[in-house]
Amino acid sequence: MKANVKTETALNTISNVLNEAEFLFGFDLVKLSNRTELNVLTDEKEVEFVCVNPSVMKDFLNKLKVLSPNHKDDIEELLLELAS
């Protein structure tokens, strides 16, 4: 499932996936020359958010942190990775 239709739709989709997951197997950023991808793999679903603008990804992750408080530390790590 790809959740890159609209940022708000993606935000809701990914936060729901994170909040409903029993197991989180993968949660990472892939920085490519022309885009950044957020990949989430749980016991139930796999979702991806693709963003061209790094500042939009930063805003996305900050909003996701609020909507998925159980994964706040994981999201903080991704924000640090994005900044480097």
C-alpha cells in the first residue's frame, strides 16, 4: 500500500498503521538524490510516504510524532537522520 496521495491522507494512514500495529518490523528513511522515502513495515501492513522536499518530510514527521505518541522516540531518530 502506498500512502503518497496527499500529505494529510498519508499522515492519517501512516499514523493509523503505527497505532494499530502489534509489531513494528521496519521504520526507516531512505534518502535518495531526488526524494526521501519513509517506509513502515508492521505485522499487518507496509506503507510508504515519498517526499521531494526535505522540509515537508520534517513537518510530516513532527505531525506524525503527535499522532503516534507510542513511537515518539522512533520518530525523533528519523528526524535526527533527516537533519544529517
